[in-house]
Amino acid sequence: MREIIHFQVGKCGNNIGYKFIEDISTEHGLNQDGSYIGTDDNQLKNINVFFNETEKKYTPRAILIDTEPTAIEEIMVKPFSKLFLPDNILYDREGTGNVYSKGYYCSQDLFMSISDVVHKEVEKCDCFQGFQFVHSVSGGTGSGLTSKMITTFREEYQTQMMQLY
């Protein structure tokens, strides 16, 4: 099965990305804690594209990123937030003030944490296919940090696809 790592970057990316995870969880028959409650075996057919299975529960192969905690804190009180792995939720305290260059040149600590989580997620995959980014195209974090991630990961993962939304 081919696996995709899903990124949610910045406020816009995290809000839209959360809705994406909520929708595909429902489509695959998962409840809010990742347990399968569906009624049709076809719901589990391609679940491993976006989810890892652990102890009869499914967790999205998703990484939530922001340069300030507000958007992620808003998501973490929503019903499907229990699906996300705490280690895959990364944020800084500074923010970018909607400035592209601040996002691109974010703190080295945050970017190293992102790289570490990506490497761990790729190692868990049997047949890693690529990345899916959900982000904004203006502002600071969604555009700037995503650009840096694409540039960096394109060098490391040259044959994998990168899809941007």
C-alpha cells in the first residue's frame, strides 16, 4: 500500500487540514478516537494511505505545524483532535506577522523538529509515496515555511510526489 504524509501548515492549513482529516476519518468509518465503527469492509480498503494502524486504532499520518500556538490550540479542542499524535504537533511561540521571509527563515529548532518528525513518519512507511501539503499561499507560515519545507524535502526525497492544496 502506498502511504502519504499529510502536512497542515499555518492557520489556514491547520483549519482546512483538520476538516480533511475529519472527513476522511468519517469516510473510512472511524470514530473520534480512531476506532473502526464502520459497517462496510470497503471502508478499510485503502485506509493505510493516510493512516497508521496501532492497537486496532488508526492515527492519521499528519503533521500539524505553526509558528505560533493559537490555531493549533483551537484545533485541539475539536472532536477529532484525539486522532493526532502529540509528537506530530509542532509550533513555535513567535509567529510570523504575515511576513513570508519570517516563515521561510523560521527558528532552526522548529525546522529541525519538523525534519525529525518527517524522518520518523517516513521510516514507519512500507511504501512511502510522498507528501501532501495544506497551506495558504500568502502570509508568513503557510507560504514561507511551506516553501522552505518543499525546498528541503525535494532534495531528500527526489522521487516522491509533493501535492499542494
